[in-house]
Amino acid sequence: MAQQIGRELNGSHGINEESWTQWILERHQSADTSISPTAAIPHVVLPGENILGLIMLRCPQGISFSQKHPAVKAVFFLYGTLDQRQLHLESLAAIAQLISWNDFEKNWINSPGATDIKN
């Protein structure tokens, strides 16, 4: 997962793939970011200002985030700078609300494409 996100973000905000991947791995090692058996919200703080982004990964086979959550199917990777902390917290709250919906996992896995997932 870290490498996939690193490749996706390579060059964005002046940060190369290796740095993205390293930050994600370091964050994952410092704390479990899975918040349910279905979802995880790994996140990193970036240097600079006015940056906030989100990458969503659908993992039908599941990714092991911990012994407690060995098959996470929805990953919401959030990244941003310290000056965007309020929006970061609002994003975390919105994601938490989204994944609490009764049919979230079924809809997440069965959605045919990215547009359907976002809707």
C-alpha cells in the first residue's frame, strides 16, 4: 500500500516517491491507523503550507494493518500541512461518519468504479 501511494503521489508537492513511501511506512510503524475491521486512515504531516489531500484505495482482498484488523478493504490516505489541521480533522470526521454507514463495506467493494465510490 505504501509503495502504491508513493508511486501515485511521486513528484506532487515537490516530494519524490521514496519520501512518500518512507513517511507512510514510518507512520504505520508508529501507530495502527486502522479504525475498524474494514477501514484505515493512514495520514502524514508534510512540510510547507496550504496542502491537504486524500487518496482512496479499494482493497477487495484486504490489507493487514494489525492483528486486530488483518483485512482492511478501504484505505483513506490523508496528507497535509500543519496549517490545514482544521480541515484535516474535519476530513477525519467525515470519513469516520461514512464508514459507519450500515452497508458501507458492501457498497465499497461492489461499486463498479471510482466515481461510484465517491458518490
